[in-house]
Amino acid sequence: MKIKNILQIVLSASILSLSSCNFLDVTPDNLPTVDNAFTRRSEALKYLATCYSYLPNDGEPTQNVAYMGGDEFWYDFPSVSITTTNWNIARGNQRVTDPYVNYWDGNFGAKSMFQAIRDCNIFLENVTDENKVLDLSIDERQSWIGEVEFLKAYYHFILLRHYGPIPITDASQPVNTPIEETQVKRAPVDEVVDFIVTLLDNAIEKLPQAVSAPVTDLGRITKPIAMAIKAKVLLYAASPLFNGNPDYTTFRDKEGVALFNPTYDNTKWTKAAEAAKEAIDIAHSLGVKLYEFPGTTFPISETTQIQMSIRNAVTEAWNSEIIWGNPNSRTWQMQYSAMAQIDPNRAGNNSVHGTMAPTIKIIEQFYTKNGVPIYEDKTLDFSNITQLRNGTNDERYNLIPNYPTARLHFDRENRFYASVGFDGGIWFMENTPSRSDEDTFKGMFKLGQLGSSSLVTITTYYPKKLVNWQFAFRDGNSSHIEEYPFPMIRLADLYLMYAEALNESAGPSAEVYEYLDLVRKRANLKGVQESWSDYSLNPNKPNTKEGLREIIQRERNIEMCFEGSRFWDLRRWKLAAQELNKNITGWDRNQDKDYPQLFYTINTFFRQRFIAPRDYFWPIKESNLLVNPNLVQNPGW
């Protein structure tokens, strides 16, 4: 049986530039049959690499729909230096004839998850046969099977997240299978979740706690990774989009089988909480902890130290907080697209076009320095966010002294200053000319300052958090990029998942506050209860399930900002229709540096359009419905 591209390895050889996993950098032999692929360990290893090769390239902004399809970022139209095809989803232009980011068939930056699952099934059918790959040890055979069971589960999860109810593909079909047997049906959501979780449980039993050869194998699936993803799957299953959603009570297959369970089940939150705690416990036992910046060869302020802990938790390869880093997901394009022109000695370097532009609504979501929302803080006035102020010397680690910038940029929490590049802000980097965080790089993005307006993002904001601090402009039009594996799961994410599931299952508790406050503490914020009691206009908000839910959701939006989380969180919370029907706004980058009051005029670039419930899930390509009459289309398409 010939398999198309059976041993195709899609990773670039430059993955070796990462000081990490080169497991997937395998040279194929172009063997023509499955039987030959499983004759020896060396050949089976190549097929294992093929199973890994379908992992989405989430660190590539043009392929990750969470970067291109939501409201965290906006782009120039037409684009300046980045392919914005998948931006059509954010602009309300998804379609059924040829869907964008098509994980069903594989198109527009997405790989076919059904092809991925097919290759996983072929691998499992052969490697579980102990009469094949005879030079494979018992322990390694078990580990490989666990890895591919995980990948098979994860690829089903990707489909679930995009399409809702999907066909469960538990075995590959021979090429001579009668056509009517290939016309699969979509399974109800609860069945899909149970299938994924069962696969993950099977994988967890077989997987090692850590890779045995970190130099070559970092990025391969381990027990903590599988446990963390199990928690995430169960969190999705418990969330409003999937748990008793009344919008889909009439969504049935051709035989009348309901594809969504219309009854809300609170025990789903309990299961999600238990899974998250188990994942946290094993991570802790293996030394995983919230990242803290170790410092530099030169002294820096406490403020910069805190902010570097926040930044490098994402961009430092294989740091102490990373549970799953994906070396199949490269970050050079993302860093180019997130970086600003901040070096006055390299102002003519046009190699970098920061195009990923955070929107004002995302800037507003960060807390004040008191750890509460800007419009809830009873001690600070944010009623006029465009009001001009000059930074003071006391604020020099966050703001340029004596430089006019907007009220919105003052009195904010460390995660804002760590995550966002803005006009009037400080942008500390490893190659700071002063060899200090005093008098270091600055963000000055008005017309007539660093570069032309075409080199400034459309909103004038930048996702500084995504740029490794060792990024450096060079002479001419070149730059040094310190790549890092895209962080698929880090510990702070797991803490917030646990806090959310606990609150939803049983309401506020000391343990919910504990895990929220662990994340806040790194940003030098007081605990939730103390912050709201001392500074908020709504001091009792953390004391109710509904109030604490809102706080947890905002905490996720802040802590996980620019990491591809918000896009999916808005959907699973059923808040996308609320948030993705608002205006996309930013400042006016075309105004001269001598007229800051004109620069700080709010411009509306687009009014997003999200149609509920249609846009919560992807359409299945129309041609698939014609080929397979057993399939039903998602509602609204």
C-alpha cells in the first residue's frame, strides 16, 4: 500500500539553530511502502517524526489563526510585509467554498488533521505489533506508542476546537474499503471529548516523566505535557460553548442524533479542576516553576527585573516555566513582525517591519499599578485616556522622562510595561548601549522620529513580550534573531486553568485565590482580595462566583496576552459575539512629533463582524458535503 509523502519531513534544517530538539531533523529515505517503514528502528523513527510534523506552527503569525483571526492584533491593509490571507477571518470574510485555516482538508497555513491522524493510526497499528521493528526495545516501544497516542488525541482536539462535533478516526482504512464505509459521520461533542481523554490517559501511562536526552529530544511528548493537555481538553469541554449550549439544541446529524448535549453538567468543571491539579503536581515534582529572570552582568532596577521575568517566561528557550515548547514552531517571523525600530543608530535598517499591532481595547485590559481594571480603580482617574502627560524621572524605567504620551500609559501594572511597546515607553534589551536600564532604548513612534510612518504599526503599539531580549539590529538591513520554541503550555497557564475550573465547580475559595495570586505575585501585584478591597469601586467582586469569573477571565487575558489564548478563550466562554463586534482602534501614526495632541487621537480602523452562533465554528468545505452525504454542515453556514 503506497502512502503519499509517507516520510516527508517538513522541518527546515535551520531548526538546529535552536539549542534544543533536533529529533525531527530526520533525513527521509523515500521508502515506498509502509512495510519497509517499520522494518528497523531507524526507519520507524522517521515515521514517528512524520507524526510530529503535523503539529501546527503556532509561532508563525501568518499561520496561527489566533494571531490573525481575532482582535488582539490589527494590520495594515494592504499588508506591508506579512501575508495577511488568514486575516480575512478577523474581517468577517470566512467562506464555505474554500475556508481559511482549513484543518479539515489542509489549506491556508493549516495542515490536514485527518491526514495527520491517518499517519498516527498507521504508526500505532505497526509499532504495537511486536513482530515488527524487532530492534526496538520494550521501553522505547512503549514510549513511542504513548507519544503517537498523544499526537492522535491532540489532532482530534484541534479539529474539535475548530469544528465542534467531528468524525472520530480510530483506525486507518485500507485502500480497498467500500466507499460507503469511508463516508464517516460526525460524532457528538461529548463522545469526541471522551475519546480524546481516553487516548490521553492511555498515553500518560506509557510516557516518561522527562526526556532521557535533553540535548536532542526536548520537545518530544512527556507525561506532564499529556496531563496538561488533558486538563485543557476538559476545560474546553466544561466551558459554555460546549457545556449545555442552548444555541445548538437543534443541531443534529442526518439520522437525528443530537451533536451537542443540551444539559449543563457542573461535574465537567470538577473533572477539569482535578486534571489541572494533577498536571500542576507532576510539574512541580519535576522542578517546573514560575520563571524568574536571573539578572544580567550589569545592575538593573527591581522594576526591570520584574518585567524581564514576565517577558522571558515566554521568549527564553526551555526556561523553568515551560511545560511544552514546540521546536516545530519557529518564531523568527513573529519576532520580525513584533519588533519596533528602537535603535537610533540603526534607524535606516528596514529589515524589520513591526506589523502586529495590538489594539487599544487590549491596552485597556491591563490593570492599573494597583492590580484592578483601569475603570474600576477608585484612586486613579482614567476617564480621559488621551490626555497628555510627561513622564517623570521616578517613572524612567517605564516611561521616557519629559516626553509627552497618553494618560493610558501611566500608572499601569508591570505586565503592561513588560508586554507592550508604545510611544513614550522604555524598551530594554540585552544590547542596551548604556549597559544599564538607565537611558536605554526608547519607543518614539510619531512621524519624524525613528523611521517613517510606514515602519510603525497601524495602531502604534507593539507586542514587545514576543521579542527575545537578545534581538539586535545590525549594520545594513539585517538583524540578529534569537529564536525560541513556541510555548504551547507554561505553568502560569495551568495555574489559571485550575483557578477557573475550581471557581466554576464550587465558587470562590482560598485555593482559587492562591493560584490567581501566585501569577499576580510575579508581576508584583497584591492578591485579588486585597487589591479589590483596597482599590476597586467593586470591593466585593472577588467574593461571588460571577464576580470572580470576570476577574479570572481578565487575568487570563492579561497573563496570556499575545500568546494565542484570547482567540480561543473568547469562543469557549461564548464572549466572542460580544467582543468581536466592537471597533478596532489605535492612535494616528501620521501625525508629526511636534503635534502630540493630534497623534493621540483615537482612530477607528475597522468594525468587526461576528455572527453568532455561526462564527463560533469553522464551516466544512462545501465539496466535502457533496462527496460525503453523511456529513452535516455547521449551523449558519
